[in-house]
Amino acid sequence: MTRILLFAVLVLPLLALAGSIGLREAELASAEEWVIPVTGFDPRDMLRGRYILYRYDQEIAGNVDMCRDGKCRLCLTGPAPDGTRLEIRDLPSAPCQTGIDWAASDLNMTALPPFAVSRDRDVRLPPRFSLSGRFFVPDADAAALETAVLDDQIAMSVRITPDGRVLNRRLVPRIAAPREETEK
Amino acid sequence: MAIADKIASWQSAGLIDADTAARIAAFEEERARPTALWAVIGLGCLALALGIANVVAANWQAIPDALKLGVHFAMTAGAAFACWRSLDRGAVWFAEGALFVLGALFLAGLSLHAQVYQLSGEIWQLLVTWLLCAGPAFLLLGRTRLTAYALAGMTIWAGASWAGAANEESWAGLFAQGLAMSVPWALVALAALCQGRSRFSSGLSEMGLSAILIAVSIAHVAWADPIPEIDAGEMRVRLLVAGAGAALALALAWRGRLFPRDLLLALVTAPFAALVLAVGIEHGDGPVPRFIGALIYAAMWGGIAWAASRAGWRTVFGLAIGALAVRLFIVYFELFGSLAMTGMGLIFAGALLIALALGWRRIFSGFRKAGP
């Protein structure tokens, strides 16, 4: 009995790791794929490797002020995988085809008050609303990605689980916007 | 002083003759280790390990997630297997090393899963997961201070981060913080239950008592700040839970004779009493509360020093006197002000320190047996 117990406690960490992988993979299997355009700063060389500080570069609809206390609902209006449009809904319980739970997704949300945005068009200030994060990139690709990010050519391919958690997968070229083609 | 100089000094003082001096020199020469050589090799190994880590880190994002997770899982399974086989063969240190590596790999695995699957959460959630999954292996299989320190360190860290995240405005939050405060005493209670594994038990009790004494010594600073009744009331709720932990530790350690009983009483109850007085009772921050706080601090460490001297525990006695000396030196800063006051502070603190040192020397010469 004691021997079985000792064996069990030794195997417990392995079971926990295997269980965690199984759960996460099952969650990913039911996740929907989206491509969200991003903009950001150049990759930084830090102790933990090179990464991009990115910000979702989306068209925002809805009342930004609802997000200032963090209680709004964020919805991608699609259709998938086109993640260029984000709608802010008033209540956390508002219906949504694909919602984003920014807090559970390791994303930072910024919702600035109206007076924080300058009327001077020559001064480039951060937008009133943004979702931002950090994405690590391989050393070899860092230089090319730096150029692409600065030229606003990059999008993030993400998987969004049914409960709204966003998992960054890889950086990809942006999807050509249909409205721009129409204007041309 | 080098050993050759010491031998020459002993020989010139007539303590040893030339023959003995030659034999000691030959013995020491045979035992000598090429320390400088080992230091250079160690430096080389460190550079090698850092280099490998950097090469892996530089290509980390290019490594497929499945490969990362697979290699990590294989390494963790290898550590568990090595621990099991070493226990079967009675190789205690190999088993301990493998168990320690298993715990470290499991912690790294939780971070790896968080990175691969982009999970976010509070640090206490990660630490509690570690305690629930790897803690039982450490608790049941640990044999030495290595695993005891690791388990105790993780438990204290988890408790501290849990307390920091708890909501102070609810009863449940205060209860949770009280539970976290009782962790060091719980380690002493665990040590009493693991006395069959003496080095592991000693490791747990050393970590628990160190945490108690350091935390209470720091909490003593509360006497320099006003504690309003509302804060004191909340603290009493936490202390009620922590007190239950302290009582349990005292009962188990008393029954199992973990320490000489006088010393146990001083080590477990005196810090708890000092903590209650410092943070559980409303007080101001004037000279009188500060003086009372200093007296309570001195009484706590003085009681521990007295019990340690009776039990012959020289290390604990030395630590207690050291803690008193630090507090006496702080008197100088408390009296810092005009030139005359600074001078008075220096004279007062200096005189007390000299008196303490002389008293220490007198008591130390009275020790008949060496303790731990």
C-alpha cells in the first residue's frame, strides 16, 4: 500500500501535465480561426528574447466609454476569419457571435477619455480604444518582421475559444480589405 | 592565515614538535584540493550552460510547440523514474536530486503551458497548483534539507502571494490571509509529524521558524506607525486563524519533542504574542508606543536567548543576541536629530551594545555542551 502511494505521488505531476495538455488541446480544437490586423513597435531585444509590442489595428464601433470600467463586451463582427472590425456592446452579457475576453487572453485594454485625444491632426496620439499585447518572434525573423510591422502589413492569426480566450498563433500578411477595393 | 603559517606558529610556541609539524603538513597537503582549478572549470561549465540556454532561447519561437511540450514531458518523466529507481536502490542523494529536479521541471512545465497556450492568471494559482501536484511527492519522499527547503520555500511563497491577492474587504479574504499567515507554524507542525526523517524534519522546522522570526521582527516596525482600531480589528480576525496554526504547531511539536520544551515554548509562543501586540491592538506612533515596541521586541528575543542558553543551543542563542544588537543599533537612528541628540544616541546605543557583547561572552563561556 505504501509503495503504491509513493508511486502515485511521483506520477501525479506527470498526470497533471498530461491532463493540462489534453484539456488545452480540446479547447483549441473547438476554437475559431481569425486574422486580426496589428500595428506596433519594433521588436525589442530583451533578456527573454525578441518580441513585438503589438496593438490590434481594427475599426471600432460602439461606445468606447463603456469600456473605461472594463465591463463592456467586445465582439468581432466578421465574417471569420476577417478580424478587422470590432464592436463594443454595452453589457458583458450582450449577445455576440465571437466575443473576446481580453482579461483572460493576456491582452491589455486601453480606453481613454475623450479629452485625452488631441484635435491637432499633426500630433499622433494613441487611439481612444486599443487592445494590445506582446508576441515573441524567432531571432532570425525579427529584422523582416520589424519592417513589416512598421509598414502596417502584418496581421495576427489567432484562435478564439468558445469562452472568448484569444490564443495568438502566428504573424501573417494582412487580408486585403474589401471596402478599400470598392473605393478604388 | 595559511595552514603552513599556523603550523610554524604552533611549532614556535612549543605546542607541537618538528616531527608532528611535518606529519600535519603532509596530511594537509594530501587533503588539499585544487580549488582554483575547480573554480575555473566551474566558470567554464557555467558559461557552457548559459551559452546552450541562449542558443535555445534565440530559436525558442522556431521550435514547434509539440516538440517543446514533448521534450519537457520526457524530461519530467525521466526525473520521476530516476527518483523511483534511486529510492529502490537506497541512493538517498540521487533520489533527492531527482525529486528536486522533478519539482523544478514541473514548475517550469506550468510556465511552459502558460506560454504555449497563452494562459494568464495570478502567481498564487500557479504556486498552489505546484503544491497540490508536486507537494505530495516532496512531503512523502523527501529525505534531506534540500527537498525540505524547496517544499517549505514554495509553501511560504504560495501563502504570501495568496495573502496578497485576497480581498481584504470580506470575511473570507481575512480568513484566507489568516491561513496564509499560519503557513510558517504549519511547517513546524509538519516537521513534528516527519521526525522519522530527521534531516527533512529539521529542514522544515528551520524554514518555518526562520519565516516566523523574520516576519515578526519586520512586523515590529508597526510600532512606528499608528494602528487604528479598524485595522487592528481586521488583524485580530487574521490572527485568530494564525493562532490556531500556532497552537497546532505547539501541540504537535510538544508531543513529539521536536525541540527542548522551554525552547519550543519560546520559539512558537513569543513571536506570536509579539505579533498580536504589534498589529492586533490599537496604538499610536509616538515615543511611548515605540519604546513599548522596542521592549516587546527585546522581551521576545531575550526570551528566546534565555531558552536557547538553557537548552545549550548556541546557534539560536547567537542569532537572538544578534537580533537584539541590531535593534539596539536602530536606537541610534531613532534618536537621530540635533548634534547633541545624535551624540546621545551614539553613546546610548554603543553602551548597550558593549554591555550586550560582554553578557554574551559571559553566557557563552558558561555553555557546557555545544548545541546545534
